Amino acid sequence: MSAEYLVNGSVAVITLNNPPVNGLGLATRTAAVEGIRKALADDAVKAIVITGAGKAFSGGADIKEFNSPKALTEPSLHTLIRTVEDSTKPVVAAIHSVCMGGGLELALGCNYRIAAPGAQMALPEVKLGLLPGAGGTQRLPRVLGLEMALNMIVSGTPVASDKLAQTALFDAVTAPGADLLAAAVAFAGTVADRRPLPKVRDRKVDYPNHEAFLQFTRNTVKAMSGPFPAPLQCVETVAASVTMKFEDGLKFERERFMQLIQTSESKALRHAFFAERVAGKVPDVPADTPTRDIRRAAVIGAGTMGGGIAMNFVNAGIPVVLLETRQETLDKGLATIRKNYENTLKKGKLTQEKFEQRLALLSGTLVYEDIGQADIVVEAVFEDMGVKETVFRKLDAVMKPGAILASNTSTLDLNRIAGFTGRPQDVIGTHFFSPANVMKLLEIVRGAATGKDVLATTLALSKKLKKTGVVSGVCDGFIGNRMIEQYSRQAGFLLEEGCLPEQVDKAAEKFGFAMGPFRMGDLAGNDIGWYIRKRRYVEAPAISYSASADLLCELGRFGQKTGAGWYDYKPGDRKAYPSALVDDMIVKHSADIGVERRKVSDQEIVERLVYSLVNEGARILEEGIALRASDIDMVYLTGYGFPLHRGGPMFYADTVGLPNVLSAIEKYAKGRHGDAWTAAPLLLTLAAEGKTFNG
Ligand code: NAI
């Protein structure tokens, strides 16, 4: 299926047909060009309508062809648009639902455009680090004017057709419920003999004093686009629609497009785009795996995580009951959630009606029998196997058959937890990230006995909760925390060897991390890591850690929540101020353990932090804990503030080159705490074979 050709009286109708969104892949482009040629060759045809089958006019380039030579094989999108624009018979675009990217560029090549109301119009290429490369930057300003076109192209945000009804983009926007195709065919009939044919490329972009406006826009966009070059290039190419002749503008657009497509930022964004789409696809759990209905939920524990998790259900319209051990703790948990919604209401981000609807979906109890009918229960009690055991034994006794029993544990063995029940097939890990109502990531932990339908249901639920669900196998820390432990170890060693927290954080933040390791520790609570290390000292005494973090915790400096951590904090202010006391403590610790402090370069800091993630990621991949390298990247992009323009740790390692990563690791293996740098076998193999993680 690609495009259909039908003649309706004297009007030929070409219907793009490439589900799901009529992507303009090679077969569709070829069929559309053939359709135009056929219509031109048929004397009975006086006008042509192009529309899209199903749920879109066209969503633009076919993402399946993205990195393949097919994308450039003739007829290219340029050729298709040129064929349409050069047609000697009028071409009318009949636009509905979705008209984006190449789809909108194609519509701009038509002589006339008729839209159904509510059609989403966008040139979203900037979101992939690109610019519209098939004339969009030259044609859109010619119908919308400079300012509006710039807004759409630089932001990539869709605008509804009705909002653009008064612009030259449309010849008509039909009434709600009207038959768009019938209207377009009738319109084509009325303009069949009208000459000359109107062409967008013949229009001029008038903007008095455009240079001043463009300069202002450049400054604003530059300040807002961080490390990404595409937004500014969008401005430059749109500017060319004012300052250059149409054909020169097209050439300029092409040039800049070809430059952008080679940038590491665009490659990273495209990687993240595909990674998000494949995350949650599990080879032995096909898309048609039956799922269970989730109509009611329960959450055990109304603490930091339980409250946020409950909000996720409420936001998705699923009623939720919170269970606690004491009335006081329950009331506190419920009050925190209410306060959260009140703040959203005050900010105007929630209507009074929605606010009330949400609160009505929330209730609390101290009695397990009250939650027995829930379809899913998420446990978020203390991170202690004994407490988890009590809870899961109780859940096994009260929950209805078929209920999903989920645990939010961040490090404990899910298989042991499942073993506390007589229904391990119903047990799964749902590892939310803090704050759970905000963070996009949901690690879905598949236990040895987890049922395929339970996994499929949880994956579907993650979409309903607007999370990026990534499947992880069972291991200590799962994907994200297992890797971050290696990163934190390196951060600690760096302190012993000569760094102070601020230097490490600054280097990490310059690389692009949302927060360096020490600011992150202060935000999350340094006591969490302390608790885990204390367990490790007993269970795995061979693993080395710097004692600096323990010394910090012994001072009660747990982070922002205690008003002091690696940094000092002022009441009501999240800004981190370097602490002389902590810095002295770090320097003294080096002396105490006989380490002569040295100057550590920012490059070394970043390499040690990032490559420790990569090396552990390689192990996780090899062990099958993560299904694919891009899943690890998704975990880091959505849960750990890894810089988006670097595409995630595994993708970043691929761009650096695995032999380069390996030689750095081998160098650090010869330094202090070299035991932390045993290269992962998978990294050794891939580097030797000249391959990449993301293959
Ligand atoms: P928290 O200490 O804030 O809350 C735990 C809540 O569970 C408390 O309100 C407590 O009263 C309640 N509770 C304890 N035993 C109970 C029982 N037997 N029945 C009912 N309620 C009980 O802890 P937090 O931070 O919310 O952590 C909960 C779980 O989530 C842990 O497994 C933790 O590892 C995990 N987690 C925590 C993250 C974080 O950033 N805090 C991130 C991801 C997971």
C-alpha cells in the first residue's frame, strides 16, 4: 500500500496510503508521482486532489526509512513536491488530522489547500536536531509571514488548522463534520480552468525592517537552544526566505540541512527518538499479548514515593487507595498529595473541576481488606526485605485472583519478594523515580516467574501513566541504580585523589548533566547511598568505596533535607554553597589515608564518571538485564539527567569510539582503585571487532 489513484468526474484523487500516518516513504512517493503523471496524461482530468487515507494527511518522512539510502532514492521528497508544483493542472491538498514535516511541505507545493478543522499542522524537524529540508523554510513564511512561520519552525509545535484559517496557508477550512474530500473535489472543479496557477514559491515575504527582527530572534533563540545548533539554523534558513530568491533559498536550506544531519546533536536526538519507540518492546511478549484490565489501584506506603505513585494513577483517571500502618502517617501522606494538587490549581495548571475530580479518586485506609479488589497494588514501603515480606504475605492473602502485585523496590531481589507469595507470576517490579509524579522513567522489573500478560499489562499501564517504560531483569539496582553506583564510586575516589565536590559537579554539568554527582546526592539524600553501602560492606566486602561519603553522613549531612550535605544550604533556598567544613574534611581524609592530592583535569573527571556508567552498562547488556543498549540510554536520559544532546551513555560511547573508551578504561585500571576498572567482556569484544553498542 502506498498511494491510490481514482478519477472522480474530472478530478483525479491521489490518496496517500501508508499506515499509520502515511509517511512519505519511497513507495508512497513513487505512487504519488505516478498519480500526478497519470492525471496530467489523462485529458479527461482537469484538476487533482491529494489527500491521506485513515488517520492522517501525512506525518512526513517515513521513519522506517530514516537512516536508510531509500530516503534519498528518487523520486525524493523534493522531486515529488517539484512534480506537484510544476503540474499544469491545479493540485488541491485536502488536509485532515495530521499534516506534519514532509506532509506539510508537500501541501505547500500544492496550488490550493483545504483543511478540516483541528488538523495538526507542524514542521517538527527541529525536535530531531534538523530543519525542514524540503522547502518548508522557504514556503511556509510565504503563506504565514515571517513571524508565525519562524515560531512554528523553531519550536516544531503543532498548530491547529482552524487557528490558521485566516492565513494564506488555507483556501478554506471546512465546517466541523463536513465531508472534506467532497469539499476538496468540488473546490477543485471550480478552479479547474483558472489560470495562472497560484504557487507558494511566487509569493513574497514582506516584513518591514526584517533585519532588526531577525537579529532579535537570533539572540533569543541562541540563548534558549543550549548545545543544539538546529534552532538557530532554522532562523537562518527562514531568514533566507526574505533575503534570497526562492531557488537560492532552497539551495541554502538544503546545504544547512545536510550540515545538521551530520551533527552529533541531531544524531543523538534521532537515536533518542527511536530508542523511545523501541523501549518496552519485548521479543517474547508480542504486541497482541492479552492484558489485564486496570480499573482500580492501591498503593502501600504513603511516603515520598507512595504519594507520587498514587498521583500517577489519579492523573490517569484511575481511582487509588493508599494504605498505611498508622492514621497519622496516612493523613500526612494524603495531605501532601492534596497540597500538591492545590499548588497546581493555584498556578492555574488545573481547573477547579479537574482538581475536585482528582481528589475524589483518592482515598486512604489502614485495613488490607479495603484494597482486596484493586487490579494492581504497588508496594512502596521501607527498603527492607523483612518489611517487604510482611507486606507481600498480606497481599497474597487479601488480593483478588489476577491482581498485579508490584513492588517499587530500588535494589532488593524481586524474585525473593515474589517468593513470599503463592502467585509469583503476578509479581512485577515498577521502579518509579523521584519525584514519581514528575519523572518520565519507569523501570519495569521482570522477575523470573513474572507472567507475560502481567508484563504486557504493566507496559501498557506505563503508557497510560505517560511514563517511558523500560524493562529490566532482576539484579541489584536494576539498570539505572546499578550503573549509578559505579559513577558514585568514581565521584568518591575523585575526592580522595584531589577534587572537591564543586569541581566534580562543574565538570559534569559542563558536559551536560542536569546535576553533578554531589548536588544530586544532596537532592536525593546522601543517607540512601549510606544505607546501601553499609549493606555492601557486609555482603560484598571486596568492593572498594571512598569513605568520604560515610564521613559526611556521620556528620548528619544528608543533603537538602537536613539543610546540609556536600554543600551548605540556606533555608528556603536550593542553591548549593561550597562548604569549607566539608572541603577540609575531604582534604584531611586524603592525608589520613596517605594519598597525596593532585590536580585532576575536567577531562579525567568526565571520563571517569561517564565511562564507569558505560562499562557497567556493557555488563548489564551482556547479562541480558537490559534488552538493548538503547534501553540503557533511555533510562539515563529520562531518569538520571544524562545530556540529551549526547544521546545516553551507550550512544555517547559509540560516538567516542569503543576502542577509545577502552583505552581510557585501561589507563584508569592502572591508577588508584584500578579494581573498579575491569573492562566488561562485551566492551572488549565490540571494540576489537570495530562494532558499537547500538549496532
Ligand atoms: P518513605 O520512608 O518516604 O516511605 C515509606 C512509607 O511506607 C512510610 O510512610 C511508612 O509509614 C510506610 N510503611 C512502612 N511499612 C509499612 C507497612 N508495613 N505497611 C504500610 N506502610 C508501611 O520511603 P520512600 O522513599 O517512599 O521509599 C519507598 C520505596 O520506594 C523503597 O522501597 C525505596 O527503595 C523505593 N524507592 C525510593 C526512591 C526515592 O528516591 N526515595 C526512588 C525509587 C524507589
